[in-house]
Amino acid sequence: MLKSVLFSFLTIALIIVLAFGVWLFRCSSYLNGHFITGEYSIEKGESFYSFYSKVFSEHKPPFALKTYLIMKGYDKKIHFGEYNADNISLKELLENVVSGRQSLLKVTIPEGYNMYDIASALEMAGISSKREMLSVFKDRGIAEKLVGTSYESLEGFLAPGTYFFAKNLSGERIVQTFVKEFFRTLPKDFDALAKRNGLSFYDALILASIVQKETYIETEAPLVAAVFINRIKKRMRIQADPTIIYGKYENYDGTISKSDLRDKNNRFNTYTHNGLPPTPISNPSALTLAAVANPTKTDYIYFVAKQDGTHVFSKSYAEHSRNVNLYQKRRQQ
């Protein structure tokens, strides 16, 4: 009798163990072999049960899969964020969630983009809204926190490059990344070299932003920087078209009129106002910053653009007028 009871007990135990093993195998196989595509957003503080419902509500999981996942500890490990599933297994999605490997969105910020361009690029990439980013870019408190001075905007400190951001990342976190990259790539001794040329750190940054918009030819940048520095030292107005454009950027129609050149209400207009504009007008590359820190030694105080995008430099107004007539006025006829 005892042997019979013991045999029955062992048989039941074996069946339970085998059934448990089959259940574990089915759950594991399902997670590894079931592929999905979709976007899943996990809010901060969201429960595992809510997440489970989002992922599995449209599928037919094995019996008690939720219990299996709890046994594996998934309920205590989920990280909030944005996760894209592009024909990946459920197991891979779960591993991404528990490790916090969010789906990142790519955005490339070209050299010379200003903060309006960058805000638009971030919005187009689905990372953040243009309105939010412009608000952050113009937040004096954030500027003081990140760069040490409450500038009216962080224009100039938003380093160009390719970035990967999680969707719905806060605007302040995004701008922290830009500013960190700016200081990481800032040429060595930039501040000291700027002072040697009679410029403060911020003035040199403003000047670099203008040089960036005047030429994208790396070999010309030190010459263009030298022209502007020479004009500043001679107390001549800078007279840079890109500064006018920036001052009326959101209403710019692609042309600069004579009235624009005479517009004293445009505080960025370097034709009517002495010295540098109040802020940078773009976000320069590290090479352009280096050009401003190490300008070419020259007496040039004028330059004019040729049709191929390069420039002709001159030391006198008479020579400059001839160049304008040769490369600009004739081209317009």
C-alpha cells in the first residue's frame, strides 16, 4: 500500500515537473520565436501590468505568460521611454525594456545652422517640438547653468554634428548634449587666443558664427576672420549680410533690399550698428572657431564673393569697388 502511494506521488510529481518544464519551454519559445513590429511608449511610473497589456493585448500568448515574466523578474526591471520594434522578437523587446535601451532618433545638425534651423530639425526628426526647443534655447537660466553666463540665448553653443536622442527627451537634456559637445570640440586655448586678437570669448564666438555664414571653404575661414578683426580694430563697421538676415530670420524672404541695409531697428544689422551683433548668428564648426582664434596675418579689410563661392580679398576701397564691379555687378546684368 505504501509503495503504491509513493509511486502515485512520484508519478504526479513527475507529471507536474514535466508540465512545468513544458510550460517554461513554451513561454521561452514563444518569446524567442514571435516577432513584432510597433512603437511602445512606457511612461514614468507606469506599471508592469500596463506595459504587458500594451504589448500582448493583440497577441495570443501561452497560458500564464504574465506569471512567467514575473518569475523572471521583468516586473521589477522595466525602464520608461520609447521603444521601437522593427520585426524583432518579443524577447529582444523585453530585453531592451529591462536594460533601458530606448529607440533613438537620429538628427544631423549641419555647420552654420542657427537655433531656429536646429529647432525645426529636431521637430522633423520627431525628437521635440520647435516651440519647446526655442523656449529652451532662449532660457537665460538654462544658459547660465550650462555656460556660466545668462546670455539671451544659447545660439553659438549648439555644436553641429550627428546626434541620437530618445523621443520625448526633455528640451533641457537635449540642449545639454549640444553644449557638452561644443566644449568638447572647442579648440584648445580658444579664450586666450581670442584675447590676443582683442576679443572676449563671447565676441570671438559671435565672430566665428559670422565667418561660418560668410564662407564654408575651410582654407578661406582664417582670411575672412582676419578681415573682420582688421575692420573691428580700425573701428569700421563689419557690414556682413548674414547678420541682417539673422535679425529678420523668421520673416526673411531670400532677398536683402536697400531698406534692409538701412534698417536701424534691426539690432543685428552690422551696416547700421557698430561692432559685433548682440549674439552669435549661427553655430560654427570647430574649424571655424579655430580660424577665428588663429586668423591669417594680413592687411585685407574687404572681400567679395565670386560665382564659384570663393572670395577675392582687397586692402583698399578702390580695389574692392573694382572687384565688386567685376564679380558682382557684371554677374547681375
